[in-house]
Amino acid sequence: MTDEQPSVRAEWPLYEVFVRGKRGLNHVHVGSLHAADDQMAVRHARDVYTRRNEGVSIWVVRADLITASSPDEKDPLFAPSGDKVYRHPTFYAIPADVPHM
Amino acid sequence: MPDTTHGSHPAPDPNAEHGSIFDGLLGSDASQWAFGTDFEDPLAGVDTTIPDGVAPADLAAYCLMLADDALVASHRLSEWCSRAPDLEEDIALANIALDLLGQARLLLARAAAADPAVTPALPAGSPVPPEDALAFFREQEAFRNVRLVEVPNGDFAHTVVRLLLFATARLALLERLAHSRDHVLAAVAAKGVKEVTYHRDYAGRWFLTLARGTEESRRRLLAALQELWPLYPEMTATHDVEARVAAAGVGVDPATAADEVDVVLEQVFAMSGVERPEGAPLAGVRGRTGRDGLHTEALSRMLAEMQVVARAHPLGRW
């Protein structure tokens, strides 16, 4: 459609898409898309990101509603955990009779 | 402590590289790393014997009607590829076209199985399967689709209106066909119901959006509705073949779904603030319409483009 009025040609807002796979336990970010509103974003996400039988559930959220950490803060936020491997619970033996581990 | 309710997941490795965004979507089958799993064959375990009490020629003709509606509609939708107003709509229309192509393939194969005489003859040694022979080697007079699906594309509103009319009528039909005595038709219909439900939803939402959008979008929508409405009654008219297969419990008389289709369309029109169009049905020629193989010249041009490569290489392997 090249002959629409310029006033309605404004870009649709950007949405981020999260899909939960059939055996996946959590929704995973898979990409982004444009849509006019929330419901259209769900439909678009279905059409764009679940075509190959990937998903059973979709979340969408307006990209401008996401608050993200800044790359400038990378060191103060994340570097301190880089040398604290003891935070993983891998330093003790699990007894054989403990289920679901 | 990590969440212990899913202990098969190993503790995160602090030295691992950042994973793919598709991690966790894949199930356990890494061989299909970019895709979902558990694909299903819609005809797995289905009894393919031809039911008694129905003439094979009638069953084949009926399957061709259902198949050709889907095939021609699919081709018109696929003409939007790379031309839709937005990338997301481009993919949405292609998805719908592929759903319908899948229905057409199963139905064409069923037509050929019911009555091999419907399949055009091909040179000896041709590897072309029967469903492809029916799609690519029949003349326009042998196509039994309604004329609604064959008229050329217009603007996006035209596609939305056509898809709304088509999907609404087809959904009502498939819901009934899911109880067919022919187990193959029943299975194809059951699969199709889920697909066409989405097609109708897609078209209905866009119909409402365009009707309540700008002056220009509404003007285009109403123009498309005015143009396509005379073709709509053919979707719910009863052909002799349909009457016979319905009487045999194998097919569905579309007239029995007409009221339901009308109610759904009235709801969409009311929500959209659109008057139900007036306008007489497009006449046939001596009572013959698309179901009898009488088509507009647009179909012959469409078929010429759709069939040219297959016809140039009847012995080709793809």
C-alpha cells in the first residue's frame, strides 16, 4: 500500500516475544516484531515465531516497557559474581535416597 | 539453591558460553535444533477404505470441490508473498496459504483414490503423484472451486473480505464434515477446523480494524465487500453432487450451514458498523457455476501461471 495517507503510516510499536516450548518450563525470549496493539502482537507472534511447532504459550510485551540494565553497569553488576563458584551447590555429595535432584 | 522441581537440569556451568535464544524450546531432540518436535501425520492410523453407499465418481467430485476451493484460495493468498503491507502480515498470509495448500493436497489425493478416472493422464514413467497431476495438469473446466476464490487479488481489504467470507463458510462446513462416514474426509476436516478457525479469526479482526480505522481503510473495505458479495452465495448453494454425498452421510450439504454462516457474518458486520450488502448473486450460465467447472477468465490466467513449470516438465523430479 504505497498510497495511504502519511498520517496513518506511523510505525507500529515494537514488541518483544517470549515463547514456551512444549517441554520447556519457562518462556524464552525468541525475538521481536511490530504490532498495532497487544492482541495483534500475540497473533503476529503466533504467525512469526511458532510456525515450526515450537510453542504452546506466548507472552508479548511492549519493548518500551522493559527496563534493562545498561552495558555501562556491566562490571559493578556482574563482575562480582564471576569468582564465586561456591554459589553453585556442587560441592557436596547428594545422598542416593534424595529424589528429584 | 536452584529450583529442585526439575532436577534433570544440570546446575548452570559458570564457564559456559552464552546459549542460543532457542535453548529450552527444543525438548530433548537436538537433531531438530531449530524446529519444534512431535509433528503429526493427519492421516496416521486412519481407515482409507472408500465407504459404501456412495458412488466413487461422486466422492471424487466432492473431494475436488473441497480441494479446489482450498487450492485456488491458497494460490491467491500466496501471491501476496513479499508484497503484503507489513512483514508480519506477509508471513501471516503465507501461513494461511500453506494451511489451505495442505488441505488441498490431502483432498486431491483422496479424490484420486476414490476415482482414478479424475486424474489426468501423464506420459509413461512420470513420477508426478496423483494430487500433483490433479493440481497441475487439469484444464480450467475440470476445476470445481467456487468463483469467490478465483477472482484476482485487489488491495489488502479485498483479501480480508474474501478470506472472511471464505473461512466463515468453510469452517461451518468442515465442522460438520468432521462427522463424515468417510474416515479420511473426517480426519482432513478435523485438522482443517483448527486451521480455518484461525483464518476466520484473522480475517474478522482485520475486517473490524479496517472498518473502524481511517476513512480510507473503511472506504476500501466497503468497496471490497460490495465487489465480492455477489460471489458469496455460491459458497452455501447446493450442487447435485453435494446433495448426493450428503444423503450418503459422506459429505455436507452447504445449505445446511448457511444460517450459521450468516449469523457469524452478521455479528462481524454489526461489530464493525457495516451494513449487510445488497446485491444479487453473480449469475451462472444456464445454471452452471464454479462447482460445474464454469469459471471467470481470471482462473485460466491464474492456472497458466500456477501450472506452467509442472507442465513443461511432466517427467521432472522435484
